[in-house]
Amino acid sequence: MSIYLLIGIVIWLYALSVLKRAQLSAFHFIVGSGGLFFILIALSDPYWVWFFTHAVINGIKWFNALTGMSSVMTKYGLVSIFNPTVPVTMSIDYECSGIIETTAFISLVMFLPMYNRPERVFFSIVGTLWIYIANVIRLITVIIIVHFGGGQLFFLAHSIIGRLVFYILVIILYYDVFTYSQLSQGLYHAFKIKVDRFKRYIGITKG
């Protein structure tokens, strides 16, 4: 860990304590979520970037096993899309990993005042899985379009349609979580009921 990052974390924690004592909840949320985002991004390279990138590649590899529309080179993070016109090789890199969107979401959720600690952890996990699936769907969309439409459609598929699909799914997630909709409430309470039942079952079994 860089000494500058360590100093930044100490300053950030001190600023949070001051804002919390002053009961400035809005500034506490802004400083907390913004600071946590930059800290997570700084700590993500190289291990978490590698993990997210390979998770996405394996998702595409599963799709490829079902359809045979592309060839996946997991070690190099490359996807060769089969099409009748121009050969296309797509690289799954930092931008395609979803690490930025995931850390941004987690940073916001962890300092959202309307949630308690268990809810923050729950929605952080659910949101991470949702963004991962949305990212895989985005890249699958690109593969399908290029496979059937040809290599000349790669820019349209990757930079416009794929991103549009991804951000629509992310907006749905943001709406459900940050407005605490009936869907998010029902999802959390259903999860909490199952956890409580499991705890009671463990208690009965031990007893």
C-alpha cells in the first residue's frame, strides 16, 4: 500500500468522524462515498481487476459453450467473434471488467443513511452480482450482434447498444436500491426471514 494512500485514508477517517459528530449527514454521505470509491479503486489493482475481468470472461465462456458464436482465450482475455464478414477480436480489459461501476455502487450504498449495516452489506452483495450479470449480458449482446450482423457492426454493438443495455440494467438497480422500492424491501425481508429460520434451525440442531 502506498504511503500516500495510507495518509489519505487516515485523513478521510478523521473527516468522517468530524462530520458525524457535527451531524452533517449530507456531507458525511458525500465525503464517505466519494472517499471510499477512490480507496477501493486504488486497492483494486491488480488483484480485484484480475478477478472481475476473469469472472466476466468465464461468463462469456459459458455462453460460448452453449452457442459456439465465439472463441474465448481466457489467459489473454480475448474473445474472437465468429462472423461472415470481418474478423473481430474483443479484449476484456479494465473498462470491460465492471470494477468502476461496482465500486461506485458499493461506495454509495455503504454510506446511504436510510439503511442499517446488515442492509448495506446485503445490497452491496446483490448489487455486485447484478452489475456482473448486466456486464456479461452487455458483452453477450455485442457477440450476438457481431456474429449475425458482421464485423462492421462492432462499434455500434460495443459502444452504443451494449452500453445502453448495461446502463439500463444499472439504472433499474439504482432505482430499486436507492429509492428503497417495494421490490428491494421484499427481497431483503425474504432474505432476512430465511436467515432467521436458518439460525433457529442451527439452534435447534445444536440443542
